[in-house]
Amino acid sequence: RLEQQEQHPNRQQTNYHPRIVIPGDYDYYSGEDDQENLLEAYEWEIMTTQQRRDQIQIMELEGFAALEQLLLIQDEREQSQQTRDIQAIDEETQQEFNRF
């Protein structure tokens, strides 16, 4: 390492932070929820290949379900906005009709 620093004196040293690898977790380990993260990592390590495949499939399905829920919420909001817009137009039309 000292030789590398001598060869590249302007290069900054890279600090590597310890992390626990959990499928789908690409952030550095922050130190929060230590026991839970360690337990998840341990459980992942002791799983068989089939159990890992099953777990990945479960996580994908949970992700799809969460995405579907978000899409439903978005649709509901859009429908509510359309309803409010139609009501506002109806009120304007009624007010104009009442003027005549």
C-alpha cells in the first residue's frame, strides 16, 4: 500500500466502511438496528439455495404488491381530482345559468 501511495502521490486514500450485505441493500451499513441486521444477514447465510430463491421471489412479489398499492393510490388521487374539477365546472355552469 505504501508503494501505491508513492507511485500515485496525488491519489486520495479510499476508506472502506464495513457493511452487511442483505439482498437488495446497497447502502453502507449505518449501525442502526444492529441486531436485526445481523440476524437477517445470518439467516441469509444459512439458507439453502432453494430457500434463497424462494426468499428472493417473496421479496419480488412484496415489491410488486407495494408498487401496485402505490399505483392504486395514485389512481384514486387522479379520480378525486377529476371529480373536483367536474364539480367546479358544474358549479360555474350553475352560477352562469342562475344569472340569466
